[in-house]
Amino acid sequence: MTTLAPATAPGLVGVATANPPTAYTQQDVLDLYRIEDERIRSLFLNGHIDQRYLHIPEPGPDGVPVMESQGELLAKHRTDGIELASRALTSFLKESGADLSDVRYLCCVTSTGAMTPGFSARLVKELGLRVDCGRLDVVGMGCNAGLNGLTATASWAAAHPGKLAVMICVEVCSAAYVFDGSMRTAVVNGLFGDGAAAVGVLAGAEQTAGPRVLKFASRIIPEAVEAMRYDWDDAQGKFSFFIDRDVPYVVGAHAEEAVNTLLDGTGLRRSDIAHWIVHSGGKKVIDAVKVNLGLEGHDLRHTVSVLRDYGNLSSGSFLFSYQRLLREESVRPGDHAVLMTMGPGSQIETALLRWP
């Protein structure tokens, strides 16, 4: 658990997102891959997802997108990830009125591939960031990782007042797909989309009107450590993501405890929280969190709409929802917000924000 005193708490400075140029409806994907299995079709069409932005390969001689090797998937992760992250960071800087030279710390979060050096070093070279920019790459932690990265980014900002820290979540989920006709892979293939999101963090006298990051809290569920995993599939010769069907219930059962831990010692109750930004993990996950926290549909409107318009964007999903909250212009001075992400471990991450 990490708590930052209000006087020194860093604030969030702007947010920007980026996606591939092409969006596909769920029916588009079914048609492209000529999927006729009724169980898989039902999974795609009943997940409350209208469209996703994806990097789908060109069709082969049979008209179906070619099956990519593990090497080709990793190359997609690198090439498309750098492009998405670059656009998200460039958009963030334009929106916030900052320059590349103002970025003194860069945290890059991803789970859709592994490479050394990571995205942070490659972005320094690609965009011409300062060579003395502090860097951190958070790799392989899954959908909860955006708040893990934000914890480190906010701590750095608090220790370096007046210096801009930036976190970028970049997920090329289509670089982690395996198509083998099974329900296991269909769950993943019908859920995740590609995208990147960048957010700035700044402490000290130069803070803007953005919310202060007051506290972080974590809750791991060791007995469900295998419920979400990305491991090697010998049959396919690729890495493959697996999600246990009981994940929504595991997350839901521990959501209340996670939020209670976050609010402990703050004098706040759940009813005092004006805004809820929850990871768009899937319809069943969202419903489980809603029921166990006693939330209304309006509380999770941005979580639901991001799932509808983008699918599950892994670590960056919550920043897409946060961006929609800001654009709504419904936040008032003194409002509190809870951010919640969940993923492999099984892990629930939370953060408490307050607008000045």
C-alpha cells in the first residue's frame, strides 16, 4: 500500500490515446476468419462489444488472414507498439502543452510481447527524448499493470517536484492471438483490442487542475494464480493467453475487500466516491464488480462504453475510461474517484484520486 500526503501528492496531467487505423466489428472478424462454430460465434456476438481496433494480417491465397509465426507476432508487437505509443505520447504532449524535452521519466507498460531493450529505450531513440530521461518498463503483468506502472510513476514524480513523468500503456493484443478453433483461444480472440494511452504525472508548484493521486492499494489472490496466464502452447508453437471461466467471480468476490483497503484511514466511504474508473475486463467481470460493490449502471458507464467501442485494451483500458470522464466535464472540485484494474496473479489494483 502506498499513501502520498495531500501536500506532496502528484497530480495527473492530461491523457491521450491512440488506436490502429482500422476497426472491425465482431461480425467482421467472424467473416474474415470464416468462423462457423456456433459456440464461438455466440461468444463473439454476445460480449457487448461492437467493434475493436486490430492489426489483422493480409489474407492468404484462400482469402483468410495468414497465420503468423511467433517471430512475426513479436515483430508486430514491436513495430505496431512503437507506432501506437509514439502517437499517444505525441498527442499527450500537444494536449498538455509540453515538449519532448520536458519528459524526465518514462514508464512503458505492456503485456503483448517481450523484447530487450523495451519500449522506453526505443521511444527515446524514435522520438528524440532526453538521453537522461529516467525509464521503467513494466512487462507481462497483464490488465492490472497500468496501476502498477502508475504507482511507480507517481512515486518518481513525488520525489522530483516540477519534473514531468509520463506513463504509456501500449498493448498490441492482436500480437498475442492464436487461432486454433478452440473455445480457450476464442475467449481471448473475441475480447481484446489494440491501443495505447499516455498520462502525465507532475508534483509541486507547477501542478495543474488535474486530480491528485492520494493513495494506492493492492490485493493479490494467490489461490487463483493460474486463473489468467500467458504461457507457451506446444501444439501451436506460440505463446497463448488463457482466462479461466471463473475469473469474473474471483475478481468480484474480492473487489469489496480491495476497495475497503484503499479507503481505510481516509475517512471516506464508498458512497463518498463520485467517480468509478474500472478496467473494461469483459461483461461478466464488469457485472461482478458492479454487484459486489453495490454500484449503479451510471457509475460504470465509461467502463462499459470503452468495452463496447474498443474491447478489452488490457493495461490501458482504464485510461480510455478516464479520458471519457474528463471529456464529459462532470467532475467538480473536491470530487473523489477510485481507479480499479485487475489481471493475472490474480491481482486487483486500486488508486484514490481527488480533484482540488
